[in-house]
Amino acid sequence: MNSLQPNSERRHPHTSSMRDFQQTSSSLAAKTMRVELNKLAHAIQDMKQRKAFENEMDNFFALFTRYLSEKSKGTKLNWDKVNSPSPEQIIPYANLPVCENPQHLNKLAVLKLNGGLGTTMGCIGPKSAIEVRDGMTFLDLSVRQIEYLNSRYDVNVPFILMNSFNTDDDTMRIVQKYGGHKIDILAFNQSRYPRINKESLLPMPRSPSGDISQWYPPGHGDLFESMLNSGILDRLIAEGKEYIFVSNVDNLGAVVDLNILQHMVDSDAEFIMEVTDKTKADIKGGTLIDYEGTVRLLEVAQVPSEHMEDFKSINKFKIFNTNNLWINLKAIKRVTEEKELNMEVIVNNKTLESGEKVIQLETAVGAAIKHFKNAHGVNVPRSRFLPVKSTSDLFLVTSDLYSLNHGELMMNPKRLFQTVPLVKLGDEFKKVSNFLARFQSPPHILELDHLTVTGDVTFGAGVQLKGTVIIVATYGARIDIPPNSVLENKVVSGNLRILEH
């Protein structure tokens, strides 16, 4: 018998037995999970609701079994096969022909990923409801952009929101105010998956309508299945829509671009990912790679630790994914219905308030690029990537660095270099309410290169910041920057109080 075994297994019999043990454990975990999911489904009396729940749980179970398989087999990524993309796999935006005829706009829909909460910025509710400019929220700006597009070109581009169970109620209340606007606003919920106990690998919920904290939205890679299950996908196709432009709701640079839409039609591409040049601030962003001749998304979580510096290098991997995606709707229907999607599983470890350790299995929408025909990247200007992830980002978009034009932020032409200053605001500015309380008005920053502020610092009205400015209030100290101050290449530290008199 031994002579039939591979050499490696003859030398290391424990390798084979360990793999057999892991496969047996995975098989048992899968069976147990299936039983528990069936119990949850059978607790639903309404047959229509039960069917919808079973569809969702089937998708979750497929993700869970992929997780078990990858866990037992180890990472499938062979670093030796990771190469920089070829010129055909990433097209420079400057090489795209200028679109003179917007005829394809009537075949387009625009979708914003709206599943996130504003908790990192100290807000309750959907992040899209945070005011970012001139009293307008992310949602307001997006709606204004589509309204202007529709009226300017006499087209009907629908505006779609993919909400999560965390954001749906509040978002739909906000959306009601657009009732009289000339714009079709559609919304659907992405999936709701059960959190998994890390030790037992069992689902946390004991009933389908139990504690909401036992469920989670499984990342934006869930877009395709949720579009199909909700009926939105079939509706768009029936209305003659062929393409969808997808982006994060907090990326204020993600506006409809006619040149990219035209290029998508001309190149017969089913999937286009907008990428942009990496800076040292973007070293953890996912990047496009060539892997065995196919373009793929490589996320930081997939990188072996010994190659992390290689991944962060801006020499080998010069671009990163903005998550602005252009996708063919019929292609989405094909890959979803035929169960072709096999996106890399992202394991998100969480510790609940109770101290219980759980895992959330998620996927990234950009990872689907490998499943679509003629898929490639377009290297776009940095202006198309303007995310607001923190109050440091909010500081920039509320300043005179930008002006607002039909819901679109345009960089001030008076800024000599069309690059964005590097801004680092300390913990005292982290929450939006604290941030707003520390500025009487947004400072003028047209000539600013770098700003670092830490400690108890406040700014009077009309302050100008130029060059590199560092303001450090040490523990127990406070610094008030007087109104109309001009700080150019300055370091301010210690204690500076402006007293009323």
C-alpha cells in the first residue's frame, strides 16, 4: 500500500492524517451549520418570507463552506504567480476618447453602496446622512448630481441605494423628501447573515427575528446576489438598462463619467474597475494584479506576511482600487444565476460587548472582476477618489479647496498644485460634533501642504494655513488660534489662550 502513496506523504504521514482530520472537521461543521439554518427557516410561518430567508441562507451557506474549504487547505494564492498588470489590463484615462454623444446614458443606472453607519465619526445612523458641504449630506449631493445629469441630457438615469438592515429605515425616511424631484430612486437591502461563534462555528441567532446584534451585512461583495434576490436586477434589465455604475456613498469624487461609459461600450467590457495612482497614504488599498493571465483584485488580507512590504511598495503595485465600478447588468445576471461567483472570503473577527468572539464572513465587490469578460482597470485622475472616512477628510471637503457645482465637488483652480494636502487631526477632532465646535469657520487652505493638529486646539474665523503647519497642545494646555491669523510653515506648541474682554 505504501508504495502507492506520494513520496511526501510517505515521509510525512502526519500531514495526510492532519488533512484528513481537518476535512472531517469541516464536513461536520458544514452539516451542523446546515441543520441550524434549516431550524431558523422552519421558524418562519409565512411561506413567502421563508422562501426569501432560505435563498439568503443558501448564499450564506455557500460562503461558509468556502471558508471551511480555504481554512483546511490554506491560502490558495501563489505569490510567484502575482505579477503587475499588463498595459492591456489597465488603460490610462487620458487614452480614452472624449465622448461627444451621451446616447448611452439612457442605458445606465447609478448605484451607491449605502450599508455603513457613521459610527467612526461619532454619528448615529447612516453615514450618508452626515452633512458634508453647505448643509447637504452625501445623499443630497448624489441626488443633485443625477438630477442635473438627467435634465442636462434629457435622459432617465435611475438612482439606486443598496442599504443594509442597519441603514434602511433611516435612509428611507430621508429619501421621502425627494418625492417631488424628477428622479427615480430605488432601494433594496443587502443580505443579513448570522454571525458565527468562533469556537463552535455555530450561528449565533436562535430565531430569525432575534437580537439584531447577532446578524451582520456581509460586505459589498453581496451586491450581485442581493440585486438578483430583490428583483431590482430584473427590473433594470426589463427597463432597457444595460450598465450600472457602482461606488461607495462616501466617495464624493465618484460621479458619472461619459468617457468611461463610452469606453465600456466600445471595448465590450463586462466589468471596469477605476484605479488611481498609489501614494504613501494608500499602501493598504487593494490593487489589481495579473494572476495566470487573468486580472484579479489583491486585497491586503490575502497577502502572506513575508510579502507585505512588497505589497505596500509603490514600485511594484503602483495603483489601487477606488471601488468605482462599471458593470454589465446582463453579465451580473449570468454569473449570479449560474453560481459562477467565487470571491475570496474575508474573515472579519469581532468581539461582542458580552466578550463573545465571533466571525463575520464577507466578500468585496471588486473581487468579482475575475468572473467577467474583457474586464480591466482604467487609471483615473485622483479627483475621482475623494472619500470621507474621517473628520480629517471632512476638513478638506468643507474648505475653500473645493467649490460645489450641481452636487459635484470641483477643486479650486486657484490652487497651484492639483494635489490634496495631507491633514492629520487628533482625537479631539474625531467626532463630527467636536470637529465642528473647534472651527468658527473652515480655514483657508489653498496654499496648505501639510497640517497636523493634536490636543485641545480651536480655530477662530478666517484663519489661513499655508505650507506645513503643526499645532500641538500638550496635555492640560489649550491653544486658541486667533481669528484672521496667517500661519505659514509654523510649529505652534504649548499654551495659547485668547481671552474675551
